Amino acid sequence: MGLEIFELKDKIAMVTGATRGLGEVSARALAGAGADIAVCGRSTDDLKRVTDEIRKLGRKSEGFFIDVISKPSVSEAVDRILETFGRIDILVNNAGVNFRVPVLEFPEEEWDRVINTNLKGYFLVAQAAVPQMLQNGYGKVINMSSILGAVGLPHQVAYASSKGGVDQMTKVMALEWAKQGVRVNAIAPTYFETELVTQIRNDPERFKFINDRTPMGRWGYLPELEGAVIFLASPASDFITGQTIYVDGGWTIW
Ligand SMILES: NC(=O)c1ccc[n+]([C@@H]2O[C@H](COP(=O)([O-])OP(=O)(O)OC[C@H]3O[C@@H](n4cnc5c(N)ncnc54)[C@H](OP(=O)(O)O)[C@@H]3O)[C@@H](O)[C@H]2O)c1
């Protein structure tokens, strides 16, 4: 068997939070491996920018508004994707937010926003997109987790709780759908330079702490996420389900 086990030709991928950062990287990686892409997000300008870039790679792509914390918005987006593409073979649950203050100062509204986006959002999107995968007897769900699902860091109570939840959600979904052809796995990245972590990137002490804490001595480069995304979306990972793959320069080894 050759490299065709990583081929995504004729596959349709739905990627949430694809308007920038790791979602955009994931969408482009999947397109590069041959998939057509439903680019999902909230910013009309960025939806257009990313779909235009994917079309330049020779793939079909359309932008879809989605607010992952709203069930009606999620249902509408999935219905429109199915009308446009006919199927969703690959779902990348990726839209996420963070808020960083100590536990005792953490506002309830921010707890709700982080948990609802990062945890309930993944659940709502999977609930809407997976039934047709089960009917088709085939699907790949990739939940974007974080090293914070496994390790703790101060000031990230809602984010770490949400990502721990994503890892557990991944296992339960994987178990429920294992015999019906739908594989569910998570990717847990360390720090990659995106808008989500600008505040930390711009703080020399925190930036140094992350470099020092990482066995490989640095943050991830955006293209270094691509291999895990393509692998988990492709037939190469067909006998893998319920796992979390760490793309973290070794952070979680110790
Ligand atoms: N960057 C890292 O170092 C890192 C590390 C580990 C894990 N992650 C995870 O990777 C994922 C992507 O993070 P990122 O770093 O790429 O962040 P980012 O650059 O801030 O992008 C976040 C994306 O999520 C979208 N989004 C947020 N709330 C949404 C909502 N309610 N409905 C729909 N879309 C929404 C944003 O769209 P809008 O433009 O509409 O806000 C944006 O497209 C997250 O799950 C994050 O936890 C990131």
C-alpha cells in the first residue's frame, strides 16, 4: 500500500472555526490532501477569503455561517452543507475560545462562554452532522482538544475543563459509533501562534516558560499540525478511534 492511504479525494470535510488559526490550517491541509471543504465560521470576510484560497488549490469550497453555541444556527449550517455537498465525511470540531484569570476572579459569563463554545459546541455540531455519517456507514470526527485537556495551568479553569471534557466526549462518541464506521479522535496541540494565544506570545516571561517547559524547546509551527489532521481524516487511521494525539513537542511526556 502506498501514499494513497492518506488520500482524501472525493471526501467532503466540514471544519468549524475555519476562518483563521488552526481551523484554517486544518481546512487547507484537508484540501491539499484532496477533500472539498465546507468552511464554517462567523466572519463573512474571512469565510470568503478562506474559501477563495481553497478553490485556488483546485478543490470545491463554500463558506457557511455557524455560531456553534446556537443549536438552530448549527442545524441550519449542517442542512445547508448537506444541500450543497450532499454529504459530510469528515467533521473537524475546532471553534474555540479562552479567557484567562484566576479561579476566584473568573466571571460566570466567561465560564459559560468558554464551556459552551469549546464543549457544548462540539457536542451540538456532532449531533447535527454525525447522523448522516452513520447512515452512510462512514465518517471521521476530529475534535480539536489541547494539552490543557491533560495538564493543568493556572488561570485556565474553564478552558482546561472544556478540553478535558473534549477528550472524554471523544471516547464516548467513539464507543457509541465504533461499529457503524464513524471514527472519533482528538488532536491535542501545544502552543501554536494564533489569535487565541497572542496575549501569551506577547508576554516574554510566558513565552519563555513555554519554550523551557517543552522538550523540543519551542512552540509549534502552524504546518506541523497538518500531518495529524490528514492522518486522522484519512483511511490511514481507519482502525484508530477514541484516541487523543498530542502534537506538542513532547510537553505531555513529563
Ligand atoms: N493556538 C493554540 O496554541 C492552540 C493550542 C491548543 C488547542 N487549540 C485549539 O484549537 C482551536 C482553534 O484555536 P485557534 O488557536 O486557531 O484560535 P483562533 O485563531 O482564535 O480561532 C478560533 C476560531 O474559532 C471561531 N469561533 C469562536 N467562537 C465561535 C462560535 N461561537 N461559533 C463559531 N465559530 C467560533 C473563530 O471565529 P470568529 O472569527 O467568528 O471568532 C475562529 O475561526 C481551539 O479549539 C483551541 O482551543 C489552540
